[in-house]
Amino acid sequence: MKVLHMLTSRLTLVVKSIIIATAIVGSGQAHAAKTIEQKSIILPKSDPDINLGKMNYNVKCATCHGINAAGSAKGPSFLNRVYHPGHHGDAAFINAPKQGAKAHHWTFGDMPPVEGITDGQIAKIITYIRALQKANGIF
Ligand code: HEC
């Protein structure tokens, strides 16, 4: 009987450890940045504003946020629901390039301010990013 009891409590411990380990891995995944495969990205229909936004984005943002906002080893994809307009409104997209952004969602480190970017360029970049997000079902 004693042996059985010991076995049961050991088993309970093992099960508990597995549950805790799963919880830790699970919470880690929520913050693990995923790079989106290029071929799975749906491109928005181009128009002059979107094209201009894309050009500016490719020069100023793509090194970190990836071509077509796919993400890279240096920054997150904007095709992640975290960047839904309800979570990160346009104000966040204006402030981040101007002032930089402290690392808080991911483990890439801080985003430095983007040198020499203008309000006009940012506005077009936002149009482009929102069009990409819309085409890919983020909103
Ligand atoms: C040198 C790399 C780098 C460049 C260039 C860069 N970013 Fe970022 N950006 C990052 C990183 C890293 C984060 C994630 C910070 C975090 O952990 O939340 C980020 C986060 C952001 C956020 C979210 C800020 C918030 O409030 O959470 C926005 C918006 C953003 N970037 C927009 C841009 C735009 C627009 C451009 C181009 C004009 C750009 N970034 C260029 C690295 C970069």
C-alpha cells in the first residue's frame, strides 16, 4: 500500500512537471517572433500611394521588418495580429520611426529612431502596411 502511494505521488509530480513545462513553452511561443514565408503573403492591389509606401518601406523599414512585412532576424512581422490597427493604431506607426521603440513585445532589442524620415513618407508607409495587413486578413 505504501509503495503504491509513493508511486502515485511520484506520478502526480511527473504530471505536474509536464503541465508546468507545457505552460512555460506555451507562454514562450506567444512572444516568439515568427517570420512569415514570402510565398504565403498576399500582395495588395497596387495603387500610387501603396507603391510609394512600399518604396519608402523597402528603404527605411524592410531591413528589420522584412520584405512585404514578413519579419526578419532583426524585427517583427507586421502580419502578426499584435500589429492589428486596434492594438497598434497609426499613432504607434508614426511614433516608432520618429522616436524609436523600446523592446517590449519581443526579444529583438530596441528599435532605433529611423534617421531622416518625413511625416509624408511615414503616412505612405502606413497606407502600404495597412493594405498588406488587410490583404492578409489581419483586419
Ligand atoms: C534597426 C531595425 C528596425 C528598423 C530599421 C525599423 N524597425 Fe520598427 N521595430 C524594430 C524592432 C526590433 C521592434 C520591436 C520592439 C518590441 O520588442 O516591441 C520594432 C517595432 C516597431 C513598431 C511597434 C512599436 C510599438 O509601439 O510597439 C512599429 C509601429 C514599427 N516598428 C514601425 C517601423 C517602421 C514604420 C519602420 C520604417 C520607417 C521601422 N519600424 C524600422 C526594429 C526596426
